[in-house]
Amino acid sequence: MILPACTRIRRLIRRLVERDPIRYRSLREDLVAANMGVTLERYLLRTFLVSGLFGLFWAVLALLTLRFAVLPQVSIRIYNVFAIRLPAFMLVDPMVGVLQVVASAVVFIITAYAGSVFFLRYPSLVKKNRETRINLLLHHAVAYMYAMRQGGAEMMAVFRAISGNSGVYGEAAHEFRRVVRDTDYFGYDQITALRHLQETTPSEKLREFTQDLVSVVESGGDMLAFLDARVRTYQEEARFEQKAFLSTLQLVAEAYVTLFVAGPLFIIIVMVVMGFMGSTPILQLSVIIYLLVPVGSLFFILFLDAISIKTEGIERYTEARWLNEFDDVPVEERTGDEPLVRQLQYYDRVRNLRAFLRHPLRAFLVEPNRTFYVTVPIALAYVLLAFLATPAYTDVEVLIDVLDDHLVVALLVILVPFGIFHGSWQKTVMELEAAIPEFLNRLSGINQVGLTLAQAITIVVRADLGVLTYEIRKIKRDIEWGASVQDALVRFEERIRTPTIARAVTLITTASRMTGGIGDVLNIAARDAAMSETLKRERRAEMFIYVTIVYLVFIVFLFVVAVIDAQFLSVLAGVDALAPGSMPGGLSFGNTPIATFERLLYHACLIQAFFSGLIAGAMGEASLRAGVKHAAVMIIIAFVVFNVFL
């Protein structure tokens, strides 16, 4: 039954598309540009099915809500100036049921339509995201193409090589993979495949590059000069794009300070004053502190992530082969080198364990996420012990006041080690990446004299390049022990695992396999690394002031809340001790305990500290992980102020 129904639905969708092909042309183009790997008919089928289920869910939820929820009485405050008498009638039970079904049907139509609109526009969002990623990595990909062309490679070999390095060049490599696919499987020639890429790519910059590339190929122009010029042009454009992004980021930072720091602070002050006047805005204050501020901050973080110029992660795939042709042949036991081979195999198995026992902190320094394997169980055990040791208080406020400090301590146990190790590793990486352009320039100068790349590395190891000198010595040692230059550089990349180093190593290893004179390629790699370092340095300099502003605004927030707690609530508590429920002059605090206000203010500062720290890291260093250390510092400040000075 299900299969024939799906077949009929597919036929209906196919007829719908055939009846109005112009309407769905843009959707088909978006699906191709988004590289979603699904046909138009299949995507429309999924859209209608998911939208129907989405609408059905909300319709059932609305029906249950109307049946079982107690709705408040609503009075309409519209003055009847025309003296129109509305007919009075009573809703009998059958009519109520009909109205509930009608309301559920309306909810179904609205939510299903909203879901279908979202899914029909989703490919365009993915297309826009891919365009951003392609533009971000295109100048690196063109530099790689220049390196291969410098070594004498044909353009199809260049496209195959760059498509095989998708872990380094991301979506840009995926686009050039289409050229390889069209020529290998669809019988296209190189020009036709490039024109097809020009028609389907979501990136306007890549479209212009492909168009100019086709012109150079057809006219027989100087491909090397063309690629060299494009590398320089795209590097300059990357700087202008970052300046425009930083201007947007500055506006976003000011909006965050206004909406999510100054705004909640103003509302807290107003509601505390309302509490002094006799009303009890505890529910509203709780909603703002525990719901609006966290949810608003999360949406702000997601928005910041969506507009940020992010560097894609680096992945390098290693092929391994096991030859089992003679797997069933018995092997005669010998007393020659077999024991030594077994010792080597045993050493390989215990090497990582011995390295961890010898330098336990280095494992956490290279991978800060490993701290969670230690700190999370410790934090959970601490919270459990604190909960079991806490007496069974009948007053909920007292219980919360006792336990919330221990929860903060447990959170700091998780955040502080991660922040320390991540900050230390990032500092090391920054020093390494800052020295990469100088390292590549020295290699280029020595290589242009006539020495090989291995000899150049042996000479450069004597130079003082800071932290990078230690890694260059490791590269030199690997070469001396029999590794090729390419393998030694790849091991260096695997130890550091940063995009800048990965791209430099990929350029050098690719060019060195094709020719010995790679001085020009090293110059390109040095310029590329220097440009990346310049962009990072400019971003840190521009956003440092806004990270400082986030700290200052948080301190102002904490200071105002502390003044309210110390100068108003404490005085009010003393007055209440003398005359419960009243204040001189007729002012009353209502029925709300002062401890509840103190708890809300304390938690407001902690929540503000956590999210302000994450956003400071996202703005200053384009990483939420970098914001963990800021969050830990702000939480410690709030924790100390409320538990030591208040």
C-alpha cells in the first residue's frame, strides 16, 4: 500500500513540475549549486511529506491544548461608538468541538505552509553558505594551482590534485571536483566541463575566475602569469572583505551590549524598584534572567557564527593497505629477526601510553577537549557529594542558596582547565604561524641559490625562529633518519594541525614532487601565510577594543547589581527584621522574601558572565572555545564578589 501511494505522489509532483517548469527552475539551480545530491522531484516529495508531518504535529498539539488547557477570560476594550448590539448566544458542547477542530485545521494549514516555505528556501541558504566558503578558500586554491602549474603540470592534473585535497581546500576543491567528474564520467572535454562549472557554481568570484580561465585556455595565453596575477588579486580582496566584515562585527558588538547587557540591567533595576513599591515581579524577573537572556544570547551566538568569516577545519586522509594474498599460508617460526619485529610492534602499541605517562600535560595541551574526560566526572562527583551532604532544608530558597555555589564550583572545575590548556595551545600556534612566512622566505632564498629543499631545511634550522625552530629540528631529524622531505613536512603538519601550516605544507610537498626548483612556489606560500597572519592580526587589533568593552560592561553590570544587593536589599532586610512586611513611609516589599531577589541578582550575574565570555571569544578570536577562558574569568569575578564582599 505504501509503495503505490509514494509512486502516485511522485507522479503528481512530476506533473506539477512539468506544468510550471519556470517556477521550479530556480529551485533546481539552487539544489545543484548547494551540492545537496538530490533531484528536484525527490526534494519536493520530502518537502511535502515533512511539511505535512510538521503541520500535523502542531495541529494535534493545538487540539490537545484547546481541549485540556484552561483559557483565561478575555475582555475586549473597544468602545462601541455605533451602539451595535451583538447577538447573545451560548456555545453548546458540539459547537465547541467543531471550533476546536477548525482551529486545529487552521494551525495545520499555517504551520504546514510555513514548513514548506522554509524547506523550499533552504537550498538557497545552503547555496549562500557554500558561496561564502568558496570565496574564503579560493585564493588558497588558486595558489595551489599556481604551484602545480609552476612544476609543469597540465590543467587536468591540477584539477585532479586540488579535488583530492578537499580536506585542505574545502568547498573550493569540491567545485573543481565537478570538472574532473564531468571529464571522467560524462565525456566532457576540459573547456565544456569548465563552462558547466561556470553555470552551476554558487560563487560569483569562482564564476569570473572560470570564465577568464576558459579564455586563457582557448587563446593559448600564459597560464602561469594568469594564475600568479589572480593569486595577488584575491589576496588583496581578502583584506577588503575582512575590513567590511569587521565593520559589521563592530555594529553587532554594540547591539549586543545594548540589548543583552544594558537592557536586562535596566529591567532589573525597574523591577527591583517595583518590588519596593509593593508589587512582586518575581515571575517576570525570573523569565528575563533564566529564559530571555540565555535564549537571546544563544541566538546572538548563532547569528555571529553565521556572519563570521571562519577558517575551515583541516583534514588529511592517509591511505593504508593490507596485502592478504597469502593470508592462508602457514608461516614457519624462525628465530631470526622475528623477536625484534615483535618488540617493535609491542613498542608501537605502548608508545602512546608511555608518552602520556612521561608528559601527561602535553596530551591535554595538544587536545584541550581531553580535559573533559577528567574534569566532567570530577565535577559530577563533587555535585553529588555536595547534594548528599546538604541537610534536607524545608525552605527551597535556603536549599538553592546552599547548592548554587557548589554548582558554580563544579562548572569552574570544567571550564578552567579547558580554558588554560586551550589558551596555552593557541598561544603556541600563534607563535608558530607568525614565524611561518619568515621560514618560507628563507627556504625560498636558499632554494633559489641551487640547494635542494632538504639542504635548505638543514641550513634554516640554525636560524632563530622562536618556537618554530624546535619543530624544524624535528623535520631535520626525520629527514636524517630516512624520511623523505614530503613525509617529514606532513608529519610536521599532523603535529600542529592548523589551516595555515596545512596549506603551506600542501603547496610545498606538491611542488617538490614535480620539480626541485620551487623558489617561486615558496614565495607564493610565504605571501599566502603572511596574508593570513596579517588578517588575523588586524582582526585581533580591531576587536580587542570590543572584547575590552564586553569586560567593562560586565563589570558595570556586576557593580550595579552589587550596589542594589548591598545598599538596598540589605538595608531592607534590616528594616524587615524590625517591622516585618513594612517599611517607613508605607513602602512594602510585598510577600516576596528578600532572599529570592538576592538569588535572582546573583544568578543574573553568573548567567551574564558565562554568555558574555563566550561572545567575547566569538568576536575577538572567532571561536567559542576561546571564549571559555573569558567566561571562566567573569564567573570567578562574580563568584568572588557575591561570596566574599557581599
